[in-house]
Amino acid sequence: MMNTVLSRLLPRQIAARFLTGGVFLASILMGGGAFAEQRNGNVYGLPPCVTTTGLQIDSIIKIIFWLTAVVFVVTQGTYIYYLIVYRRRPGVPAHYSHGNNTLEIIWTTAPTVIFLALAIYSNRVWEEIHRPAPDNALTIDVSSYQFGWQMRYPGISGKLAPMDVRKITPENPFGTDPSNPLTSQDVISTDLVIPVGRPVHVLLHSRDVIHSFYVPEFRIYQDCVPGRTIGWVWFQATQTGDFQLACNQLCGTGHYNMKAPIHIMSEKDFQSWITPRQQKNAGTTPSAPTASVAAPSPVKATDLTAPIAGTTL
Amino acid sequence: MSASLTQEGIPSVDAHDGSHHDDHGHGKSGIMHYLWNTDHKMIALQFLWSATFFLLFGGAMALAMRWQLAFPGHPIPVIGHLLPHGVVNDEGAIIPSGYNVLVTMHGTILVFFVAMPLLIGVFGNFLIPLKIGAGDMAFPALNELSYWLFALSGIIMLSSFWVPGGAPGTGWTAYAPLSSVAAYNQTPMGQSLWCAALFVNGLSSITGAVNYITTVITMRAPGMTMFRMPLPVWAIFLTAILLILAIPVLSAAAALIIFDLNFGTTFYRPTGYGQPLLWQHLFWFFGHPEVYILILPAMGLTSEILSVFSRKPVFGYKAMVWAMISIGFLGFIVWGHHMYVSGMNLTLSAAFSVSTMVIAVPSAIKTFNWMGTIWRGSIHYTVPMAFAVSFVSMFVIGGLSGIFMASTPVDLFVHHTYFIVAHFHYVLFGGSMFAIFAAVYFWFPKMSGRMFNNTLGWIHFWMTFVFFNLTFFPMHNLGLGGMMRRIADPTVYDCLKQLQPLNVICTIGAMGLGLATIPFVVNIVWSMRNGPKAPANPWNSTTLEWTVSHPIPHGNFAVTPTVYHGPYEYSVPGLVRDFLPQNEKAPAHVTLEAH
Amino acid sequence: MNNAAYNDSSLFHAPMLAEVSEHDHHAAPPTPPATCKLGMCIFLCSEALLFSGLISAYLVLRESAGSWPPNFGDGIELPPMPKLLTGINTVILVGSSFAFHGAEVAVKKGKSGARWMLLAAMMGATFIGLQCVEWTELYHEGLWFNKGGVYGSTFFTLTGFHGAHVCVGVLLILWCFFLQVTKGTFSPKRHVALDNVGLYWHFVDVVWVFLYTILYLF
Ligand code: HEA
Ligand code: HEA
Ligand code: CUA
Ligand SMILES: [Cu+2]
């Protein structure tokens, strides 16, 4: 049936088996590889998750993982089966068919339903993650620049000095108002120090180009856009530990190394970290860190998140 | 302007009746003919050789990057010293800014100077006129202009390596204001040239697309209705429409970067009330259709190859066409899925997530129809078929990882990680490149009149298949493990140190993939001259290009063919042969199934 | 040139090229006019998208700047756009579209139409001249590409892009004019190049009406 050239090009049977075997191999890799479990020293899973919202993300990853795994195994299994049983055999001609409309309708509607369900579910979680930060949240101004981070904590009064992104200059890196008494009270830090179990609301700023706030263990990525305040990111840590804040948006030569330490500590440790600093800035004598210092009054998140022009873009 | 303007008074110098004739030894010299010719088949080859050069160049950059990622700070063996100083230090190890340059140029070159010219420049040019039964393109001179604009853009792009400051290191997405403010990127000249190159490259794409669309609409042979066109023609036709609509937006956006860099405008700079996100919207409005520009032709080519070697009509031909049309339409309303976490309005993110999920549906339709095509076929395993078969599997892997990212909360975690890198190499290499390899082998006999070397072909296939998966599969794990894109040294992060073995595996795979490319290049270069002569229709195909024999004369068809039925009539019961060419009427006793 | 038009090593040497020569005796018939016009229309679609990109950039920036002209809080007053002068200019440009149409009608009737072409070109040139005057004035009032933030950036870039298109259009019309005057190229049967220049010219005018509306009137 086929001419000589074609038959000369035909590989040995083995090749066909290898081909299908190869596809199988990929499927096994996929199964073992993308397994969405926490990483415990092995390299095949997600890093530990230390925020409440991260757990929600992990569960949706798991759902999609199993969905796609099933789709993958079923489609590729069928495909490989066809590749084997319908390989050319002498005397067995191909079946003449241009298609089947019923099948087309089925395999159009089924994925549509699945995908829409997935979109709706995803967006519900998305909304949940981004609901306004609770009132008792600790608000921290996170300011990024080429190539580093600075954090600004509320001072002794428990309030962050207001800032204006359009006032950010090299001399006034946070864009705060120098005449405001709150400004000198703010506590500046190069490390992101946060208490466990309390919501933390970060206000993301950039002084030059776009950077991003990325912590894999928090399951959070958010760009810091110059000229804007990104005010919708908050999280609540579930365990103490030391992590790293990474800039994950290409921002220039030093991008690869633009990181900052993160310390999640108990509320008590956190107080003994921040209180002396607050007192120092307030001009009061720094007292030895003790646990008896009262927690700062909660910050009203909404004070600082009024959108500036253009956040709808 | 367009060549149509020059039609008046200046008859175009081509597409005559196909008879050979001497040109009396005067006129342009041979080299001039090579540089300026208007035959679509020659232009296809010009694109082929240029893109192959860029494949080696851009691929070699990827290998350098992989070396740095596996062994950060170690000098690149042997060739490290040969690399330019903006990229490596005195020891021959890649420096961070050099790494950024490599990422940028690798992405840009492989997208704009390899995948696009191969899919559109080579196969669009070669196949459209032959498959629709036309003598050439509608505007042959414009066609050649398109090639030279492409070549010019390549030269501009490469020249950025040698200007003060060197080539840009802002990623192929060139996010502003990094790209648009000299003080931030330190490479204003390189960045301007990058933008200029994309502008010229865009002109090339647009001139090409004008030609393709016009040709398909006006120059089909008698009987070649739209729904009798082979799927590659449909695919490239739709791609050309996407080009017309998407490319100018990139051109405009890139021009604004040039202005910001050089004339002090503040489009993307917040101090003048510019908007950094404006660039991202414009870029991705182009960028997302762009990725479908890179996959639609691949899908079309694959569909045809699967059908030929299964000896079966394409399953659901019309569904295939409608799926491609809907991909084209929907492709323009999903760009925001690249910006879920860019600071864009959160509700907008949610809306884009819905449209992104919807656009996966036509891809699903296509996947199922490919499976339907091989179902109950008589599958012949040849090199092009092996690539086409693997295309489907690789595309499915890449598509399924796309579903993860399409879900907004998941993207909150995986955005800009190696999970994304894995995704797009599965669709771009496992998809577009596999289809390109399949198509190069499949149409090689028609392009050169010779057969390729089969052994080298199989070596190329197996090495590519194995090493491709070895290179890119572990990147899913790297990404889920938290490894960021575009970082020159993953070991600066504690949580990534333990992932380093995976990086080494990827790099080993990449080296193998680089080696795999050698038999490919050797094969096509060598076989073009020395392969055994090919018969006119070595694969027993039905479409019109196989009805002309080598050498295909200028003007292609001595007599314009007439088309009697759809493109894929294989294994029609009641016929002696298992294929019925488009220009042959079915005998009276045979009924063709409607498609 | 060798005579083996398509030899075996063809792909390295110039294969099908032996057939193409400047002295092509059997020149193919020129591409049909309808095809040429279709090509032009497709090209203009992509031009339309180019301007859409620019216009949407303008609208977005204007929307997010709060007020327009924006208030940078530096006390510098930014000049308003000269509506009247440009209004007259708009009339001139639109008028030139009609003039060009006159040329097309004349050619179709078998007349030369060269005067209409010249008129259209002159009107186009006048438009450019007046735009230059306006640019200079705004420059002296403190507005430029690099002054007045996005207000200056968008205005000069958008009008600049359009102005470049007008310049090309004027050159094309002059080219038609010279062809007609020197060679009498266009006749009732052959005028596709003229038609295509017309399509382009009308397109450029329509874009201007949009630009005038959004840049000056609102
Ligand atoms: C050829 C190119 C190509 C193709 C075809 C695709 C296809 C898809 N892409 Fe991809 N994408 C890229 C190239 C491509 N992409 C590139 C280059 C980037 C990165 C750019 C950069 O940042 O540098 C990117 C980035 C990218 C992102 C942004 C990620 C981020 O930066 O955070 C997203 C998010 O939604 C996405 C989604 C998708 C989806 C949903 C599809 C879908 O079309 C896939 C549909 C296919 C399938 C789903 C498989 C087959 C279907 C079935 C077997 C049916 C049944 C399935 C189910 C029921 C689940 N892509
Ligand atoms: C079609 C598109 C395409 C293709 C085919 C490839 C092919 C490859 N890519 Fe590509 N890649 C992109 C498109 C593509 N890539 C894009 C768009 C990006 C994003 C850029 C960005 O972030 O801005 C990217 C980013 C990217 C990264 C992420 C970098 C980072 O974020 O830090 C990595 C990392 O491993 C990588 C690796 C590879 C490898 C190993 C190959 C291999 O397949 C290459 C195999 C090698 C060859 C084919 C060459 C063979 C060469 C020789 C044998 C040497 C001989 C040399 C000479 C004679 C000169 N790519
Ligand atoms: Cu900052 Cu990357
Ligand atoms: Cu996309």
C-alpha cells in the first residue's frame, strides 16, 4: 500500500514500543514529581506552609493536581493504547471516518463545565484571601528599592505615620511627612519581624522599579508597584521560624540577591523586639525588654490604604 | 507602503507560467538573486536558514544559563573566556547582570527569531500557495520585503551586544519602569535597540500577514472552498489575523519605551504620573495572542501529519477549525492572567481567570480530536510522526500546568517561579518546536527534493524526547519548591539550596538537548545536497503540494489544479489506493463522507 | 547565470532564481486591483490597532491622573490645547480627503485629476505646517515631550505619530501627482495605486478626527 520510500523509513517495532514507553515514563514522572505534599527534606513537594491563607491555596493546588492527574492518565493512557493497537498491521486498513458530532458536543461541554466550576471555586478562595485585613492586624509598611528592603513599624502610639507615594524621594524614602510627629516615632527595620498568630497587614511600596514581595512558605506573591500602595495583602502566621523574603520580579543587576530575613516569633518575643525600639524613637528611656509591656493598640488598617488614583488599571 | 502601490506601471517580476527560460547572462548577479528574490519557496528557505542560526545562538545562551544555575559562579568550561565581557567576568563565569542579559536575549530570540519565523516565515510561505493551488503569494515583492525586515530586525537585536552598556537585561517582557528609565536599567541604548528591533520585526510580521490573508482570500484554486483548505493553511491564516491585530499594539508600546528612554516622556514613570502597569497591559494584550500565534500553526501542522500517518481523515475537521477560530477570538480577552498579582484590580483578576479557563476548552477539543484521528487508524511510525505524536502529549502536559496557573489563588503562589518556566517550555518547545521538527522532516522532501537521513532523524527524535523531559519536567518541582525565575544564583536562598540537585538534573538534560540539536542541523544541511532523491509524493498525501514534482517551477503549477473535495480523504472504502488527492474526483461508485 | 534553473544543490545556490530577471519577458499580469485593495485594507486594520494602542494608553493615563491637565503640585500651569486653530486645521485635513476623492472621480471619468491631487497634497502640507506652528507655541508655553509629565508626553507622541502618517500620505499623493503629470499613469482602467493611496489618506483623516476629539475637545 505504501510505497518503498515509506517502508524504508519505517522503524523496527521496537521503536514504536519505545515511543509509547517514553510517553509512559513522562506520566510516571508527572505522578511522582508534581505530588503536592509538604516538603520534608525531599525535593518533590511544596515547602512548608506557615500561613492560614496558604493552607487554602495548598488545598486548591491539591484539587487541581488530582483533576489534572486523572485527566492526564486517562487521556494519555487512551492515547498510548491507540498508538499501540492501531499501529500499522498488514491487511488491516484504517477506518474511514470524518468524525462524530455527538462526541464533539460531549467533549466540548464536559471541559467547559469543569473549567467553569474550577474558575468559580478559585475565585471564591481568591476573594476570601483578599478580604479586608482584620482590625487587630499589625500594619507594616514594606518598602522595596534596588536592591533591598526596609520595613516601617508603627511607633509607640501604635500608628504608622501617614505617607504619600508621590512624596517618595531619595531623601524621604518612605514618603512620610517630616512635620508629622508620628514620623519620627516609626520603627525602621531591615528584617521583617512578625508575631505568630496575629494578622499582619503589609503595605507594599516601591521607590524605583517594580519589585515583588514573595515568600514561598507564605504562598504569597505580590508586586510592589512604584507610585502605588498595594494595601490588600495580609496573612497570619501559624508557626514560628526564620524564612526569607525574596524579590521575585526582575528589577536589575542585583535582583537575584534582593532578599530580607523574616523572623516569625511568639507575641512575647515580638513585643520584646519592638518595644525598646519604639521607646527609643519616642525618646523614652529604653527599658529592658520585658513581657509586661502592653500590646500596642490595634492599627486601623483603612487609614493607610485609601487607593491613590489609578489603582483600577 | 505596500507593494500593491507599486503594481501600477511596474509589473511584478515573478509568477509567470512556470516554463524555464534563460536570462541571457545579463541582469543581476547570482548573489543578488539570492538576496532579492520573490519566490515564496525561496523566501521560506531564507527564513529557515536564518531561524536555524538563531536557534543555535539562542539555544547556546540557554545552555550558558543552565550552567550558571547548576554551578553558580563556576567558570563555563572551554568557551567561558570567549563570551563578551558584559556577560562573563575574567574567569569566564557568568556575572549577575550578564545572566539577566542571557535570559532576556534567550527569550526574545527564541520567540521572535526562531519560533515565529519557523512557523510563519517558513511554513506559511512554503505551504500556503502550494496547498491552495496558487502560483505564488499575492504580493511577492512584499513577501521578500518581509524577509529583509526580519533580517534587519535580527541585526538590530544582535547589535545591542556591542553598544555602550550592552544588551538589555530586563527580560523578554521588559517590564517598565525598569526598561524605560536609564538610571534603573543602565542599558538605555541596548534597551532602545531591543525595542527598535521588535518594531521592525513587527513590520516584517505585518507585511507577511497582509500577504497571507490576501493570498488565502483571493488566490485559492477553483473548488478550494474555505472548508476544503488543509488545516495548516487555516491555522496560519488565523495566525496572520492575530498578527495584524496584536503586533501593532506591541509596536506602539515599544515605541513609548524608546520615547521614555530617550525623549524624557513619562508614559511608564510614576513621577510624571505615568503608569508602570500600562506597559504590562499593552505588552500582554499582544503577548497572550502571541503565544497562540506560536501554537496555532503548530496545531495545524500536527493535525495534518497525524492524519497522513494514521491514513485517516482528520477527526472533526470542522470542529478543529472552529476551535482554532475561538482560540483566536478568546486569545484577546485573557491577557490579564499574566497580571493576577501585578497590582491590578483584584476583581479584574478574577474576571480574567474565568476567560482563561474558557480558552482552555478549544484546546481540549483539539486534543480529543487528535486522539480521534489516530483512533482505528493504521499508524506508520516515521520521524515526523514520532514528533507529531509526542507533540500531543507534551502539549497536554504544558496545557495542564496552565490550568494550575489559571486558578488565581494558585498563581498567587506559583507566579514567576520555575513552574511557569516549565509550563511555557512544555508548550513552546514540547509544542511549537516539536511541531516544527515534525514539519521540517515531513516537508523536507518537498522543500529540497531529497529525503533526510532516517537514522539521524531517529537519533534526533529520541534524544530530543528524552532530554526535553529531563530538562523541563523537574522545573515543575523547582517551581513548586519556590524557585524564582530570572535569578542568577539560586543558592543565595536557604530554601532553594536543597533543590540544587534538581537544577543539576535540568542542566544535564539541557546539555543533552543541545547535543540533540546537532544531528538535526547536520541532517538538514547534509541531506539538502546529498540525500537520496525523493519521489514527488513520498508519504502518499492528498494535498496539492504533493502533486507537483521537484524541482517545483516558479509559478508552482503548470496548470492550475481544480479541487474536488476536502483535504484528508484517506482510506476511503472502495478505492485501490488508500488516499485520494484533492485534485482527483472520486469515482462514481465511491461516496465521500461529509465532514 | 547558469541555465539549470533548479539544480540539485539548489537550496544553497540560488535555485528558482534563474527565472527571475530584470528582463522578464513573460511578465505575469499585475495583481488584480481588488486584491491590492484588500491587502491595503488589511494593512490599515493593523494601523488602526496601532492607534488604538496609543489612544488607550492616553485614555488610561488621563483617567488615572485625576485632573487633566494633571496637577503636579509644583505650581506650574500647563497650557490648554488650542481648540480653535486645530479645529480649522481639522477642517483642512478633512477637506483634503474630499479633494483626493475629487481626483479619484476625475480619473475614473478619464480626466487627469492631477490638480485635485496637488490640492489634496497642499492641504495635507498645510495641516502639517499648522501642526508645527502649534507644537512650537506649546513648546514656548512650557509643554514638550519631556515637560508636563503625561500631559506633554501623550499629546506630542500621539500627534507626532499621526503627523508622521500625514507626511507619508502627502509624499504618496505627490508621487501619484508626478506619475500622473509625467506619465499619465492613471486611467479609468488603471488606478489601483491611486485608490490605495486614497484608502490610506482617508484612514489618516478619520484617525485625526478621533484624535482631535479626545485630545482637544474633551
Ligand atoms: C505556545 C504557547 C502557550 C500556550 C499554548 C499556552 C497555553 C495556556 N497557558 Fe500559558 N504561557 C505561555 C505560553 C503558552 N501558554 C508563556 C510563554 C507564558 C509565560 C510568559 C512569561 O511570563 O514570560 C505563559 C504563562 C501563562 C500564565 C501566567 C502565569 C504567570 O506568569 O503567573 C497563565 C495563567 O493563567 C497561563 C495559562 C495558560 C492556559 C490556561 C493555557 C491553555 O490554553 C492550555 C489549554 C490546554 C489544556 C488544558 C490541555 C489539553 C486539554 C485536555 C486534555 C482537556 C481536559 C482538561 C481538563 C478538564 C483539565 N500561561
Ligand atoms: C520557543 C521558545 C523557547 C525555546 C525553544 C527554549 C529553549 C530552551 N530554554 Fe528557554 N525560554 C523561553 C523560550 C524558549 N526557550 C522564554 C520566552 C523564556 C523567558 C525569558 C524571560 O524570562 O524573559 C525562557 C527562559 C528560560 C529559562 C529561565 C531562565 C530564568 O528565568 O532565569 C531557562 C532555564 O533553564 C531556559 C532554558 C531553556 C533550555 C535549556 C532550552 C533548550 O531547549 C535549548 C536547547 C539548545 C539548543 C537548541 C541549542 C543547541 C546549541 C548548540 C549545540 C551549541 C552550538 C552553538 C553554536 C554553533 C553557536 N529558558
Ligand atoms: Cu527587586 Cu527583583
Ligand atoms: Cu497568556
